Amino acid sequence: MGVSGWTPSKLGDLVEIKHGWPFKSEFFHEDCRIGLPIVVSVGNFRYTGGFRFAETAVKEYRSSYPKEYELAPGDMLLIMTCQTAGGEILGIPARVPNDGRIYLHNQRLGKVVIRSGAIVALDFLYWLFRWQEFNRELVTSASGTKILHTAPSRIGAFRFDLPSTEEQRAVAHILGTLDEKIELNRRMNETLEAMTRALFKSWFVDFDPVRAKAEGRDPGLPKHIADLFPDSFEDSELGEIPRGWEVKPLRELLEFAYGKALKAEDRRDGTIPVYGSNGQIGWHDERLVTGPGIVVGRKGNPGVTTWVPTDFFPIDTTFFVTPRALSRSLSFLFRVLQNHDLASLGADSAVPGLSRNLAYMSLQVLPSAALIASFDRVSAALSRRTHHAEEESRYLAALRDALLPKLVSGELRVKDAENSIERLG
């Protein structure tokens, strides 16, 4: 039985799914400073929906192409090919940004075009396409085994109950509000991260305050911080460094401790994040390390350095960092490790790996303990804001993912869902 007041519908009666064009890889250009049109690829999609152009490699196109494959701001694309047999990303949608760039409709992506006279909103369809039922039907009807393919006809065969235009807008507004807040938090965290990186580089790589004082300029810092910087340089084995600072090998600043094996089937539901060599990979109910802490990729993704604000469990493809007496600041050591090319310090093995002994020999300029403590206070404050935003986004994503199937299926009506959103403040 359908939803009362909603219209049983077939997607193909409402929209047309258009194929993209096979842009030739020999004309791709990855510099992306020229401002040429960007060829959209599957890799540019977030697998929870939407694009992630700022976080992934983009390819500009240096040749002619049919103008009909230029996309307009707001156009919606769907993923039509998935590299895994599970087909998890078939049908994932994203909409073209309005940022002044030209985006091109590539093959393996379907463009959604509303048919003339169809009473359906793209904003609502975006959430319909993120519904697990939609993905499940595309996987069931897909061709291929290891690589799954869907087609416009299979997408168009999807049947669902269509709400009124007013309710379509309301559903999209509720879910969009949650997504917008998550995106705002993500952008704020990017800004906070950039601020901390810039501060570390200015103080401990470029030595900007020292140069300013040496040249008789105001370093632009509060006096109690400016006084911690020397006003001249001296020679060292790393070249010119601030007077009084030391050069130390990493082995004197920290220890790379081994993570512990924890297979996916052995993890128990909990609130402790599990980290592999390239970041978080799951959850567990028992910590191995008291946070905050630093995880460094050992095998598979050697040298990838991740900050963890909470207790955590690093698995056996990682190291976790234990500070030594010379520098107890994990915030400082995290930036130090980011600034070293750890990925190049690989062990001679068939599997890419970080050599702990080679890493220990890397040299680092070490400022005074008082200056490290000052940096620690600033970076810790920014880190707390980042962690708060991440926790909020995690909650909002869980709420969004719980509401989505209920709202697009009609199991939960808009008025009931609005009460949940209002309580967010």
C-alpha cells in the first residue's frame, strides 16, 4: 500500500538520464591553474553525496569537445559505474557548483534532466537518490561482476511514491539544513587547520618573528610571546637557525610505538575510534592509547600522520607517538612530523613501509620549552574547536541518515521531523 496522499511514480516518467561524453585522457591536464574546463570523474564525488573538488585531484581538458556536454550550475549527476562488486556508490548524486568554473559531463556519469511537465523537484530527487532503497535496486539490476554498471533504463525503472510539491520542498529543506551545517563545520575545520599550519610554519620553519626582530621590525605578536623569540641567528648543521635553538634527531624527541592487531571481525561496537595507516577505519569498545595522540602510517600508507583528539586504538599497520622529555607537547610534535617527508623514509620491502630507524635520524630544530608551551596553548584551543565541530557533525550526520529513509518513503511526515530539527537550536 502506498503512502496516503502520495502518487505512485516511476522515475523514468519524471526524468531523463543522459550519458556523458568519452573525454580523451591524453588531453587531461592536472595543473589546474590555467582555468580550463574540468572533466568531472567518479573520484570527485563524496560517497555520501555531493562533490569534493577541493579535496581530490581534478582534471582540466585541453582539447575541443561538444558544447552540449558543458554542465550548468545546479545540474545533477549520478554515478553509473562502481569498481566494487557491492555497488555501494551506484546512483550517488552530486550537483554542479556555481563557482565560475566550467564543468564537463564525463562518461560513466548520468545527467538528470526533468521531463517537461513533470511535477518533481531536483532538490527532492537528490535525497531520493541517496536513499538506500534506490542504491539497492540499482545494484540488483546492474550488469558486471567485479565492476558494476547501471544504465539510464535501469535508473528509470525505479518506482516510489511521490509527495506533493510542497512536501518535496519541505523534505529537501530538512535534510539540506543538516547537510549545510555539516558542510559549514567541515569548512570551518579546514580554516582552523590552515591557521595552525600557518602558525607553525611562521614560527618554526620560516622563523618570521626572529627575522622581524633581527631587522628591527615589530614581529606583530603580544609582548610576552615576542619576548620568547631571539633576535639573531646562528649556523647549524641544518643551516641558519635562531640563536639558542638546538638541532636534535627525532629519536630524542619522540618514540614511534607499535600499534596492535585488531581485525574487523574482532572489533566490538563502542565509542573508541580505530586507526589504520590512512586514518580512522572503525570503532571499538576498548582503547589501546589514552588520547589525545598521533598516529603515523607504518605499512601501506607510510608516513601519513593523523591527529586523534580522543582515546584511540591504533592497529598494527601504524605507529603511535610517545613524546620524550625534551618535548612533551603532542601538538608541536604533530606539526613537526607533518613537516618531515616521512613517506620517503621507506623500508626496503615489497609492501611500502616506514623505517622507524631512518625516521629517528631525521633532524629537527628545537626551540625553547617556553615557546613550545606557548604554541601548544594556541594549537590546543584550535584543536578543541575542531573536535567539537567534528562531534557535532557526527551527530548531525547520524540524524540525517536516520531521517532520510523515513522522510523520502513517507514513513515519517515532515511536521514530525521538524520537531527534531528545531531542538538543534
